[in-house]
Amino acid sequence: MKVKPIDMATVHELEKACYDVRHELLTLIYNIGMGHLGGELSMVEVAVAMYYRYLNFDVNDPHKPDRDRFILSKGHCSETLYTIFSQLGAYSLEYMVENFECLDKSKFGMHTNRKYCPQIEVSAGSLGHGLPIAVGMALAGRKQKAPWRVVVMTGDGELGEGSNWEALMSGGHYQLGNLVLIVDKNKLQMTGTTRDVMNNDPLDEKFRAFGWDVRVIEDGNDMLQVCQCLDTLPEPDPVTRRKPIAIIANTEKGHDVDFMAGNVKWHGGGIAKEQYDEAIASLDKNWKERQSKWQ
């Protein structure tokens, strides 16, 4: 999808969208009582940039044949996508709360489920499944000579699953020019730091060894850096064989909520009223500080 070169007015608009998404996301988690806020907050900038600017995707017509395919392999962070779809007009916050994991009318779940939420491309929950599915979709796109791109987001802790490395090997071998992998590298997982649980660094060197074109975003929570990286993506080409692209986005778990930022405690769970109020106050403070730098 061709886009105009990034300018600061657009960056500021996307930053405002990130603030709105985080605000509604916190409100959603407070109301439903459970989420994975750490990883959901870390991926906001990249996900907002994709859905608001770079993906050929319409939340009100999510099955159109020529759409880009976005797969959230770290499917436990589904609420970020639900919130983005809500902000883009697919449904309301109240509708999400009323229809979240209800026995009789569930539309939204803790993990992404395409059966109930039509904007979801792939059901996910068991980590390590998204990238192999993305490789299969990219191969199907090649066979069909289809114009769309496949984008898959994984977590860095998720890369401990061996199926990802089989998919990386396959993507490099088949030189899938219509495939983009984004790693939300927030450096934490459920039980500790990724480095301590199962160190996978240096990711860039490993991806290159598997035949991928690697891009690194030094701060994946800086919208300008995110857009500058995504602006360099070539047009998807299902036929020409070239290296698939891997983007390593260095992010912060729990970003923009001070007491959650970089805190492994906030991998999963709910938030009490006092924590919700503190989180919103922190979000508002950081938003005002960011706005002051625009002058």
C-alpha cells in the first residue's frame, strides 16, 4: 500500500491515536477484569501505525479479498486489536464489555478468535503458531499472484517456540517478498526477562542467517521511528523472490503507564479501581509531556 512520506503532523495524529487506544484499553481491562496489559501496552505504536496508515484493511469490510493479512501471533494481547477496531468504528467499548467471554453471546475472548470477531485474521493463543501460518499464507499469495501483504507480529519470548524457527527457515528458503515479521521485543515474558528465561539474542544476526532482510527500530514506542521504518517497506510482491523482512521493534512492556513499565508483574491480570485511576493519571501525564515537546 503506497503512502505519502511521513510528516510530523501525521506522527502527532498517530501519537494521539495511541493515547486514545491506551485509554480505552485500560478501561476495557478494568471492566472485564482480566488482560495482558504489559504486552498489550508495548505493542500499541506498531499496531496503531499498521492499522491507521500502512495496512490495506477496512474494519467494516474485514474479509475483502485484496486486504493485507495481519496476524497477531502473541494472541493473548488481543485486547489491543479489539480496542483499535473499536477506535476505528467497528463497535463500541460498551459492546466489547457486554460481549466479552459471555457463555451465550461471546464476541471477544482473551485470545484472538476469528470465528467470533470478523476483524481477526487468525485465531491465536498457543504461541509459535502465527509465523508458520503467515508463511503458508504468503506462499498461497504467491500461487495466486495476489497483491496483498502478510504481516505477523510475535513477542520476543514467543520465539522460544521451535515452530517459529522452522517458519523462519522456510520463509528465507522460499524468499517470500510478500511477508513481514514484526517482533515486539519488550524483553519480558511471564516469568522473567527473556534473556534469563531463554536468551535468543542476537536476534538480528540469527534472522539474517536464516535469509531475512532485518530492520531494527531502536525505540518501538517512538512513533516517528516506527513510521520511518515502515515507510521503507517495499511494495508487496508475491512473484519476485526476495528476502522476507523482519522488523525488530525494541519496546517497553507496560509502556506509558509508569508503575507498569518494565514490570514483569504486569504480564497478565486485572486492575482494581485504585490502579485504574493511577494508570489513567499516568497516561494523561505522559501525554501532556509528549504534547509539550511538539512546540
